[in-house]
Amino acid sequence: MAKRIAIVEDDPDQRANYRDAITKKGYDVDSYASREAALEGIERQMPDLAILDIILGEEIDAGFQLCRDLLVRAPTLPVIFLTERIGEIDKISGLRLGAWDYLPKPISLDYLAERISSLLRINEVRNATNAKESTTARRVGDLMLDQDALLVSWKNQPMNLSGTEFRMLAKLVRVPGHAVSYETLMNATMQSLVTNNTINTHMRNIRKKFEKIDDGFACIKSEYGFGYRWSVQ
Amino acid sequence: MKIGNRIRGPRLGTKLLMWGLVLLIVPYISYRQLISMEQLLIQGQSQAQLLTAEGISTLFNGRDDLFNDLPIRIEDYESLYARPLQSPIRIDGKDSDWGTVAAKYLKFGVDSEHALADGGFDLVLGERGGQLYAFMHIRDDAIVFRNPEYLRLDTADHIRLNFIQDDGEDGRVVITLGEPGVTTAYRVGPEWKLAVTGTSENQVQGHMEQAPDGINVEFRMPLSMLGSRRFFGLAYGDVDDSGTRAIRNITQTLPSAGKTSFNLVVLRSPEVLNIIQGLGYSGARILVIDAQNRVRAETGSFTMSEERTQVDAGLVFATRRWFQIVRPAVHRLVMWQGWGEDALAGDSEAVLNKVIESSLRGDPITLRSRVNDQEIIMAAHPIVSRDTVLGGVVVQQNIEDILAFQRAALEQVIVLSIISLLVVFVVLVAFAGRLAWRIRQLRREASAAIDSRGRLRANALRSAMNAGDEIGDLARSVSGMLSKLQQHNQFLENMPRTLRHEINNPLNTLSTSLQNLADENPMIQGSKYLDSAKRGVMRIGAIVQNLADAANLDESLEAEELEVVDIQQLVENYVANCRVVHKDCQFAFRGESHPVYARVSDYRIEQLLDKIIDNAIDFHRPNSPIKVQLDAQKDILRITVANRGPTLPPAAEDTLFDSMVSHRGAEARNRLHFGLGLYVVRVIAEHHGGSVRGMNLPDGSGVVVIVQLPLANSVGASARVNGEVAAAAH
């Protein structure tokens, strides 16, 4: 059975473009123009993945609100924000809401399709590993990293990282103690238009998530002018 | 700035002060007016007085008889003229209280050299209050005082008075000289030897004093003793030998030609006096003079009673007194001459003589004079009869009481006008000061509303907003301008975000449509037009993103958490990483040997360094090192990045760090430069409480960018750092 993707986008042209492109990839697509319509539709049939624009018509934060409502109903639902609101603050608040990814417009449709399939796969793996111990897990000191399930734990405490954050962390710990350049980290985000600043913001968020669990966390080191380094304590 | 630009003329307050000074012309002109008015009044008074004198003189015109009322022609006698005395006389043997009359001595018994011989005397006669006064200075080489043992009165030095009484009989009185002091007089018989009666003649009172060369005798007698004819003679009997006591010599005022007739005591004519008696008026003295310059009649007095001059009281009087004190200075200032120098012809005596002389010549005259601080006008008019001058009428009028009131009124007017002028002036100055202060305040606030970078600091003014006047209007209009400017600024600030928002959606439509188009039509896949269309879409996206980032910088910096970081290590690591990243460039670093702590957001400092180093790399001359230097001073640290290469244009140093200003040449246009890099540097430096400036190297070989940041203040910061170090060591 084809996976069901919900797209919420108020601009009819873009909505049509997404729908066409994603349908072509073999997914069932429900597209909605407003928050109310989306809630109604999703209520009827829960999708496997949701792509949300943030500004819907007159409602500036409709996407965020929708994300909250969806995650209440289905906590494991992968949510992707696809929006023109690409300020750091929006990005951070979107990811904090529990969105899996935050993609800025303009987007490459191929890339979008890739993200969709990747997230769906990860979700599947995750659901599967709930039953059995992961085989793709990797351990770096106190850090446990499950590449397929996008699961991270630090000192045996599970952490909730966004997809982008996970990929960046995975790049960082590939060779512990080795500095990773901004460029490498940018590639890891798999997003267009990434600046050093974006990387720094992500890194700071990752660091904060670690510090929430462990006050003494100091493994992520800044290599000013170059990138970051994972130092083993 | 050039001096010429700074000096633009006087300030508002100075200007108003200068214009206010023009008001001083009002008291100046008023004072001159006052002076000329006063002169006019005095002139009118003089005229009136002259008319009075003329009027009186007409009473006497042709009345030769009044002046020649004496039975014998006056030329036949050596007249003893009794001058009117101004002040009361004390009979004390001293002539000091005789005033100017004392100088008019007549000499009797002179030797060939016109000096007094032994027994000769100087005599002066005066008249006051119906008494005849005489003062004699007698030269006597051997004074023989009277011995009361002798009954005969001529056995010692004595004075003989001879006159014709009212009843036509001869009157003879001898003044005996006992010892210095009061004299005694006796009526004597025709032989001048024995007293007629046993008692002394009390009406003749005298006093004798010894002088170095003789004696001074002063005495008086009632004029009534002399009768109406006023025949009067006087002689001094000189006794030198106290043994024989014989009269050695008699010096007399009687004609020396042996005539037995008397000298004449000439006094003011009673008839003339009677005529002018009724003419006297307050503050005026009228004199009638005969051709021999003798006062024939006198009435009135020009001296003012004390209380009349001081009737004023209270504030008006005080201002008047004050004005009297300052008036000489004011007068000198305004009229360019001393106070009281004008029009006053000298002391009253001299002036009196002058007017009398003039009138006796036949010329009417008026002159002003001053007696005891009181101004007097003397007018004199001749009395004529058949082309001969019989005499003159002098009217001396005290004009104080006439002028004082008018003068006081005028003085008050001028004093009050000066005071009100001063008040107006002060109020004007205060008003000007207040006005200038308000304008200054407004200017200060208006210029503070926009900072040196042209950014708006306030969107409204506070001062003078409620004032109803033009300054209030100005403040409201400036405030309105500011708020409009702020709206516009806000619009401009929001523009990149709005633009990004508005552009990204159609851009996304464009981008996704292009992709769907390519999917639908596989034959256009790989077409160069599709590629260039995609590149264009990416490029627009990048531009909009950059603009929005720069516009959001201030906002996102606010959200940044600051922590104490060792800048020394940060910069050292950064430069080390630069060597790795930019392999084609050389970097030289010189830092401090100790940690340099500052309270910063390390990502932002990194971003700042990125921008400066990017800039330096873009402009550096190949194979020349980019020099990075860190200095820590007392409470600032300085990061210096210098590169050799093209220099900044002269005007660029000020605008280098402004938004959207690029001093790159046209060849760099194909890269994504919006003049935002160095703007970001400035915003970050200023967010950390620091500053940035760029300049050419002194030798002109390149450019240096200097960032200054404040050091973390010692105690709290080091504690924090120690804590972190301790935490890290765990």
C-alpha cells in the first residue's frame, strides 16, 4: 500500500507542483489549503508523513499550531516544515516543536522526494526497533548512535534530535577527535543555502540537548574558522 | 571642521541682548529732553524775573527825587555808607562775622604813604534791623585806658560820636575805653569833657579788643538816635601820655577842611523801601541800587526754609535722592559735561556785582548763581531818568522752589522710565534666554534622535511638545517628521523580510514548476536554458537570504547568550584553521602570552573574523601575508587585521562599515557581495560594546581593520572563568 503524504500549502501553484511531483514518486497525496481543512482531513485519515507550510493565508503561525495538533494525535508522525520563513528563530522553534526537518523554500523537488523517502524509511526502522535491539547502532564513548533509526542516546539516556541535527552529529563523530569543516557539516544538512551561522545554530541546539541530560557535557568543540570537533572525554 | 563654518554670527541670546541695548536710547533722549526742558523753564523764569525787575524799575523811572531825597546834595558830603548786613553781628570786637562788608574799610588819619598814622583808623559801617553797626580798627602806638578815678572822659583814648537828633539838637556821645571788653558810652556836653548825666548811654553798645598795633572797637547804636537826617560823625581822641593824659591828636571823619559839618551816614532810602515793600514775594529778594552802587532799599529773602525743600517723603523722595546722587554721573555721560558747569556764572557775590554793574551801565541782564546748593536767578534792570541811569533794580529769585517741583516730577518720570526700562530689559533678556534654552533643548533632542550612523534613536520628542507657541509647533512638526521617518525606517527594515517572504513563494513556484516541467518533458532535461533558469532561481534566493540575514542581525544578536571566552585562544585557533582552509594564503599571527578574556558570543566573534578575513583575502596582494594581531590593554582588547594591497578611497573610511556600501571594484560584481560583510562586522562589534574602523596603512601599502572590544571586567569574569575551567577539569 502506497504511503500517504499530507501537504498543507496555501499557494495553489506550489500545492499543485508538490502534489504532482510527489504523486509521480508513487505516494498518495492529500493536499490542503488551510489549517482547518488539513485538521479535518487528517482527522479522517492519518497520513504517514506531513509537509507543512507555516504561513497559511492570514494565519502566520498556522503551520506551528498544526504541527502541535498533529504530534498530539500521532507523536511519531514525521513532520517536515517547508516554508519561506527561514529566519533562525523560526527554524529553531519549528524543530523544537518536534518537527523532523525544516526545509526552506525554494526547494528542489527531487530533494524533497528524497527527504520524504528517507524519513519514511527511518520511521519504519524506528517502529521496527522498538521491538528488537538495533543492529546498525554505533557506540562512541558514552554516545550511542543508530544511523537507520535516527536514534541517539547519551549515557544511556535517549535524546530527541531532528533529522538535520542527527546527520550533523553523525558526521561529527565519524572520526572522533578529528575536526570537521563547516563545508562537510553543510553537506550533512542536505539543504540548500546553508551558512556557517546555520551550522552554529544547529550545533548550539545539539549541545544544549546534551547539556540538558549531562551538565558536564563538553565533547563538541568549536574549531573557530574551520568547523567543529568531537573530543572524547 | 573649518573655523569659518563654526562662527556663524552671534547666538540668539546675544542678538536679543544687543537689540535690547537699543532701548537705552530712550532714557538717553529723555534725559536730554529733561535738560532742555529745564533750561526752557529757567529761561522763562529769567524772562519773568527780568520783567519783574523792569516793572519795578518803571516805578522809579524819572523819580530822581527818591534818589536825591537828601536835603543836601550828596556830593557835598563825605558820606559814611552803611552797608546792609546779611547776617546778624555779634558785638565782640572781631570783624569775622561782617562777611564781605568787612573788606570795605574806609581809612581815616593816614600819613603820606596812605598807611594809618598813629591815632588813625579803618572804619566800616553796616546796617541791620534798625541798628547802625560800626567796626573800627584803630592804630595806636600807646594805648591809654580810661582811669575811672577821673571824671573827665577825655583823659584817655576814646571815641566821639556826633550826630543830629530827631529834635534838631546836636547829639554827642563818647565811648570810653576801659579795659578790653565791653565799652561804656556817655552822653557829653559840647566840650566833650564831662558826661551830661550820671548814667551811661545804654543804647550804644560796644566791645573793645586789643590788636597788635592798636585796638579794635565794634559797636552799634539804633538808627533812630540819628534822626531822619542821618547826619553822623565819628572821631578818635588819642591820648598817648598816661602822665599828662592830654589829647595828642583827634582823628575824625568830619571834613578835614575845618568845616564843622558832619559826615553823612547814608542809608537805604525809606521811601524807596516803602515802594518795594509790597512787591516782595516768596523766595525773592528785591534790591534797589543807586548810581553809586549803594543799596537804597531791600526787601524779601531768597533763602528757603529747610522744611520746604524736604516736604517729599517715601519712595518718591528716595528715588529722587537716589537720582540726585547719580545725576552728576548720568549728566556727564549724556551731556558730555560736568554737572553744574553750565549756565552758572560763579559765586553769588560776584554775580551780584556783575548784574549791578551791567544794570548801572543801562543794560538789563539775568544771570544764574548758586547759594548753598540753591539756584538763584538774578535779574537786574536799570532805572533811568532822562537818559541818565539813576540806579538799578535787582531781583534775586530762588528758583529752587519753582524748579524743584517740576524737576522732581521730571526726575521721577525719568527714574521710573529707567526702572521700567530695566525691568523690560531684564524680562526681555530672561525671555530670550528661556527661548534660546528651549530651542537648544529642542535641537539637542532632535539631534540626539538620530545617531551618528543616521539611525533613528527616538520616534518622538518629549520637550516643548505641549507648548502652544511656535517652538511647540516646531517640536511637534519635528516629532511628526521623526515618527514618519520611523515608519519609513521600519518599512525599510522590514522590507528584506517582506521581500524574502513575498519572493520566496513565487520563486518556489517557479523552481518547482521548472522541475515538474523537466519531468514532464524529458527531452528538455539537460537543456542549458533550464540550467540557467535554475541558477537564476538559486541566485535570487541567495540574494534575498543574505539581505534578510543582515536585516535580522540586530534582532538575532539580542537572542545571543554572552559568555566569557579566551579571545587569545579563539583567535589563535582561528588563524591556525585559516591556514588550513585557505591554503593559498599566508597568515601571520601575533597575540598575547596570556589569556585575554572577553564577554562575547564566540560564534559571532568567529563570524566577525570570517568577514574581516574574507575581505582581507579578497584584497590582499598575492604572496603577501595577512597579519592578524591581538593586543590587550587596560580594559580593551584590539584585534588588528592588516593586508597589503589596494588602499581605500579617501571617502571610504567613514562609510566602509555601513550597510549596502561596497567599495569593491566592478570586477567583483559577479560574486555575491552586497556590502553587507563589513556591516555585519560593525553590528557585531557594537553589539559587544566595541567598535571597528578601517584605514589605510601609514605607508599606503594596504589596509588595516581594527576591532576593539571591551575586556571582561576582572572579578566576576575571572570567577566565572575559573568555574568553567574547574568544570572542564572534572
